[in-house]
Amino acid sequence: MTTSLPWQNLQQRLLEINDLQSAAALLHWDQATYMPPGGAAARGRQLATLQRLAHDRLTDPALGDLLERTWDWPQGSDEAALVRLARRHYQRARRLPNAFIGELVSHQAHTYAAWAQARAEDDFALVQPYLEKTLRLSRDLASFFPEAEHPLDALIEEEDPGYSCRDLKALFSELRQHLVPLLAEITATPPPDDACLTQYFPAAEQLAFSRRLVARLGYDLERGRQDQTLHPFMTKFSLGDVRITTRVREDNLGEALFSSIHEMGHALYEQGIAPHLEGTPLAEGTSSGMHESQSRFWENLIGRSLPFWEWCYPQLQAVFPTQLGSVSLEEFYRAVNKVRRSLIRTDADEVSYNLHVMIRFNLELALVEGSLEVKDLPAAWNHYYQTDLGLTPPTDREGILQDVHWYGGQIGGMFQGYTLGNLISAQLYEALQADQPDLGSRVRRGEFAPISTWLRTHVHQHGAKYTPQELLQRATGSPLRVEPFVNYLRRKYEEIYS
Amino acid sequence: MTTSLPWQNLQQRLLEINDLQSAAALLHWDQATYMPPGGAAARGRQLATLQRLAHDRLTDPALGDLLERTWDWPQGSDEAALVRLARRHYQRARRLPNAFIGELVSHQAHTYAAWAQARAEDDFALVQPYLEKTLRLSRDLASFFPEAEHPLDALIEEEDPGYSCRDLKALFSELRQHLVPLLAEITATPPPDDACLTQYFPAAEQLAFSRRLVARLGYDLERGRQDQTLHPFMTKFSLGDVRITTRVREDNLGEALFSSIHEMGHALYEQGIAPHLEGTPLAEGTSSGMHESQSRFWENLIGRSLPFWEWCYPQLQAVFPTQLGSVSLEEFYRAVNKVRRSLIRTDADEVSYNLHVMIRFNLELALVEGSLEVKDLPAAWNHYYQTDLGLTPPTDREGILQDVHWYGGQIGGMFQGYTLGNLISAQLYEALQADQPDLGSRVRRGEFAPISTWLRTHVHQHGAKYTPQELLQRATGSPLRVEPFVNYLRRKYEEIYS
């Protein structure tokens, strides 16, 4: 990019914000991986300081003045996109009073700790007052954007720009009409036996296998690493340092395996961003939904496909001969694709998963609109699970306390990205398959480079240059559609459940 | 402490500086332990940003105004000490122009990388221009304190306040008069056989043993942890998170063992600081020398003593029965106390160690005074090693390139702390023994709590409240003396080398 003084000044300011945010990300990563218990109190304070300093810089009127200048970058250039995105961040941040940010950041540390305790003790009452404050803060946050059609819009816009509450309601309603009968059909059939997955699998072997696997799928371990944590996530400190975390259960082979592939999908997105965007606001994924499309693409479209297991299963059997030696490929493939009505979103199969998301979306809607109070939330949760999935959580730990999202300090905008990601992943897969008709046979031979190259070319390299809608249009030639996902599910599960 | 508004404001400002420095410390720790290679470039930039922001805050005139107020804290109170120390930090920092700090911070990352390469390739020429710049910057740094008697004084004052170049020359000269003949006497005797230490010792067992050992010696693993690195160090992110690192060599049992005990000694100091000092400038060790006294106390005065090995050796034998089963306690004790003229400071025995330090001190003196040029440094190094230790390094890697210190960005003030630490450790030990005449038999029984309690009471809890001179006087009843150290060496090594 050019070297005019104001442009340098702008880049320097954005880089400083980026450095503070990256430092905060490392403090978070350490908190979730290696930090000893005694470090918790000071760590919360240190994170709040870094976040406050980053926010101060992001809302500095001198940055605003630079952004409001007339920049003559050509339409479609990286620089023009950078200015557009930085303006968006600046203008959003300026809406939020400093006192509000201070209260929010301080509340975040407390509500997370309260949730951890409430979850451990299976006692929603312990976190209820914190969640009430979270709801108040989220409604306050929405109120700083009074021009929005719906208060949820401002919260969604932060994660999935360009999607309104109205759009999502329509989209989810359409998707639901396909999923409910499909799930009913499938669960009317006898389920496959997945006992092969819940034998004893030593942690060290699982970790070594998943590490080799993600490296083979394209994850660059010279620019990343994998560590253990309680709640797996991907994080980035620079384009050269994109890390994933995983969780191992010795009584469940699926946990480390699929969470590793999932987080690797996120990491490939970040590792694939064009190096010249490093340190700018463009050097990140363009939305929650687009990010989730990458993790779900690898986890499900590839990682739960028959060609993938035709290639991978003999290797897995070689590592666990006692456990899997007598389990056929067909049995194993059916086991990792077992569909069932279940209570836990993160364990849900591809068919029912989005119903879990819709329950949360509807609850966010009701809470933010004010038609549901936090005290009535566990009952509402259980009611929806009974209605939509035919199950009532026996404990709040398997119900309202299962997901961290709301307890991180925000209600609203936290879940739609998962379903958007599922839809986008299938639409991308359809476009990829049109470009590479021999996709299945490549996967069967363990050739993943053509896939990651396609994704890098059409999605990753651009970072946040394009809106999610623009990016999807460019990559697939059409706006978001539910058909690719629904067709994918129908085709795959009709075969499995014949 | 009180709640007056200006006092709160002062505390808040100091806490923010502390938070930024702690975040930078975590970025450093990660760089030295887990960071993938691809993260290096951005990490250097992120560290420079945090350091610059901390420096901006430390030199903010509004902080100066607060510090210059008349505070009515009673003489001897923590608050009065805090104001005194914070003034000292502020006034030092204000002497350094922003442009100088910017140049220094940027230079630090480059010179370290150049050293790493020069060391790997054993080629001093690769780092020489960087070291020349380092010398210029260090002389510039000294020049900002023109009132000092000697330019080295300003550099020493930062690490070991209260010791001047003149003091140290006198002290080192006195010590040297004892060490040179003692080393000559000892090395005239046939050396013990230490081949038992250089067998094959698997890394995992070494790490597990050293971890159990440091926990038993008093290191609180709920407020700390141990990880592997290339150059062991201790670091702190809060009083509840004080970490150590170690290096394992499978062909040398001493490496992980003694570096673990050494770093643990540093860590006990930080873990022992009174909790109410958390987040203030008082929550750190009072000087390099006092810090090093703690690491050397545990590593040598305890960790290389006969009573310690009477307790510890059977446990070590149990872990390595093949390697040590037929090695007697006496042989092992003599092996870990083998005295020899050697090339590497960090591997040196207690008797010759300080001669290594004095060589570096004299070279710093000559460089900063301008009587030695960087291009002549390798020759000067080799000359001193021949004169003082009777050896000439066959490679620069075993000579001028061995220590990181100068290549971290400063020449001057970097080494005196090691010898001060050795002297202080023996003086503290003498005072401890006067208080606890049964010290040896306690150690022989593995009772270390009375020792760490004594150190916590007399040294650790105070943090940086007292100057090193005040603290030593309070703990031992006298100013720094060389006799305790010399007497300790004579007594111990005359027995070993009879």
C-alpha cells in the first residue's frame, strides 16, 4: 500500500489496535490452556486493561478524522475495502459509551466465573442474576443503534453483517420445514450402533493421531499448534500463528477427532488469508457464519463423508487395532453419522443440529424483545426441547447451562452463525464439486490440497475484504440458499438410513 | 491502602502499567516456550507496542504530578516505599527520550535474532554490527545520567540499585584475591569422577523428577508451572502466576535438575511477596543481586549440599536405578561439586563461577569506557579466559557468543548481579544457620518449610519495599561481606578435595 503520511498514520493506528487485540487473544489462549488457577484474578484484570486500551484507540476521534478523509483508492482495491471496514468498526465503537464498555468488560469476567460454578453445581440460580445483568447490557447495547428495525439486528450485525433478524426468521422457517420431517423419517428407522466409538481410547494416541490428521488435511504446524483445553476453540495472534485447541475423552473417540477437524477448518481460513493483509482489519474472517462454514465444511462435508473414511479408516484402525480391528468401515461410517434426538448442541448430528440453534435463536429473540424473563428461561428452554426434539433435559447442565455463549456477556447474535455456516458449507461444497467432479475419488486417495487450494482461492485469501454476501456470491455464483444443504442431507442420510 | 481520590488515581495508573508489563511478560514466555516459528515477526512487533505503551504511561507528566504531591504516609510504611520506588521509576524513565526508546525496542528484536543466527553458525561477524549499535545505545543510555561518577553506574543502578562501579571494582578485587588461590589449590588435586552424570537419562523421567522436587522444596504449582525452553528463566504475570522454565539434556542429569532448582529459587521469591502488594511496583524482587541470591541459595547452598543429597539421592536412584544404582552417595555428591577450569559460565562450579562474571564485568567496563571496541571483543574475551582460567575457547560459541545478555540490547550492568547474588546467598545462609542451628539435620530429613519460611519472612515478603542494602542489613545484621561466601567455599571444598 502507498506511503503517504496520512495513510501511514492510519495504518500505524490500526496496527496498534491489532497488536493490543492480539496480545489479549494470547492472554485468553493461555487462560484456557496453561494458566495455573492462581493466575485467574489478575488475568481478568489484565484482559480488561488491554480491551479498554484497544477500545480507547478504536474510538479516538483522530482515527475518525483519518477515516473520514477522502481516500482515492479504486473501487475494489484492498485499500478501499480496508477503509470501509475500519470505518464500520470505528462507527460501531463510537456508539458505545466508555462507561458502558467498562461495565461490560468487568461483567464478562464475573458472569463467566459464575457460569462455571453454576454448571459445576448444576444450579441455574447461581448465575441467574448475572444473566439478568447480561440481558440488560445486551438490550442497552442494542439501544445504541436505534435505527435498527429490530433490537436483535444490531447484535447480529456485529457477528454476521448483512443479515437482519427478519432475514434469519424467514431462512430458519424455510429450513425448519425441511428438517422436521427429515428428522422424523430418520428417527423412525432403527439407528446404527455406535458403541464402537465409546470404547477406551488412550488420550496420547488420540492426540497424536489428530495432530497427524490435521497436518495432512493442510494445517501448517510451522504457523500453528494444537493444545488441550476444556472448550475447544481456534485463536490467532498473527497470520503466522494460528492455534487450535482440542479436548480428549478417553471414552469417546469422536470428541478429539471431530473437534480437531472442526477447529482446523477455522484455522485454515485464517492461515489462508493473503499475507499482505497482515496486521490490518482485513486479516480476519468476514463473518461468524463464513467462519463456521469452514469448520463445518471440514468436520462434516469432508470429515464425515464415506470417501474420507475410505482413506482414513485403515490408518485409524492401525492405531487402535484392539478397539477397531473387527469394526468394518461401513459400521464405523454409520456410527459417526448416527442421527438422534439429543440434548447437547455440540454433540448433535448434522440433521438435528440446526434445530438446537433455532431454539437458542428464538430464546434470544424473546429475551431481547422482552417477552421472556431470565427467571423463566430454563422452563422455556425445556419447553422448546420437548416440542422440537421430544426430550426434556434431566438437569440444567444438559439444558440451559450447556453453552458458554450467553455467559460470556452477550445475549443476541450468538448462535445464528452456526446455521448460516452449515448452509454456506453445503453451498460451497456444491460449487467445489462442480469445479472438481472427481472430488470424491481425490478424497478417497487422501488428496486434500486441491480442496484447500479451492477454498483459499475462493474464500480464505480475501479475509474480510468482501461482505459474507459478496464473498458467497463470488464463490458460488448465487446468494445464500437452503437447497444445497437440504439436498446434501437428504442424499446422504437416505443412503445411510436407506 | 487509603481511598483518597488522588491515591486511587495513582494506584490505577501504576496498575495499568503493571498490566501492560505483565502482558508483555506473557508474550515473552510464550515466545520462549510454545510459539510456532511463524509467529516470530508479529510477536516482536506486538512486544514493542506493549513496551511503548507502558513507557508512555510511565512517563506521563500527570503521573509525575501525582508522584510529586506531598504524601503523608508514615516513614516505613508500604505506601511511603511505593511512592519512593514509583518516583524512581518515573524519574529514570523521563530521562529517556521517546525516540531513544523506540530505537532501543526495535533494535532488541533484531539483535537477538542476529545473535541466535551467529551462535548457530558460530560466526561473531554476523552479530558484530548489531552489537556495535547496542554499545552505542548503551553509551547513549548512560549519557542521559550525566551526574553519575562513571557511565556504567547508570546501567548498574537499574539492576542493582545502590552499587556503583567503584563499589563493585573494590568488591570484585577483594573476592578475586580469595578465589584465584583457592581455585589453584583445588585444581592441583585430582578431580572427582563425574561420569555418572553424563549417562543416558530419559527426558520424561528427568522432568517428572524435577517437578516433584521443586514442589517439595516449596514451589506452589497452583500458582506456577514448569515448561521447557532453550534458555531457562523465571517469569511472573501476577503473584498468583509465577512460572519457571527448564532445559533437559538426556546426556546430562545436572542440566534440568539444577536449572529447575535455580529457577525455583527465583520463583519462591516472587511467590513469597506479600499479597497486598499485588499489582504495585513493590511486588517484585528488590534487585538482580537479591534475586540471584535466592536462586543460588537453593541451587548451591542447599541443592549441592551433602545433607540435601543424603535426603534426595535415594529418591533419584529409585528413578534411575540402572544409571545410579551402583554409584554411591559420596561419589554422586563429589560429582555434582566437581571444580574445574571451564569455558561456559552457566556450567561453572561455585568456585570458578565468579571469575567468569568478573571477565564479563571488566569487558563491559572497557566497552562502555571506550577503551575496547566491539570488533576486538572476541580477542579480548579469549585473552581474559586464557589469563584467568587458563583456557582459550576453541569456538566463539563457547566464548563470546555463549551468553544472551549483551545480545538482548544492553551492554553494562548485566552481570554483576550474579556475583552479588552468590555473596548474598552465603551471607543469608550464615544468618539462617545462626537462627536454625539444626539446619543440616532438617535438610537431611527433607524438611524445607523452615528454610522457605525464614526466607519469606526476611526477604521475600517485602518485595521491593527495601533497597537491597537495607534488606540485607535487616536480614543478616550487616552490610554485604565477602567472608561468608569465601568461608563457605573453603570449608566445603577443603572437605571434598581434602
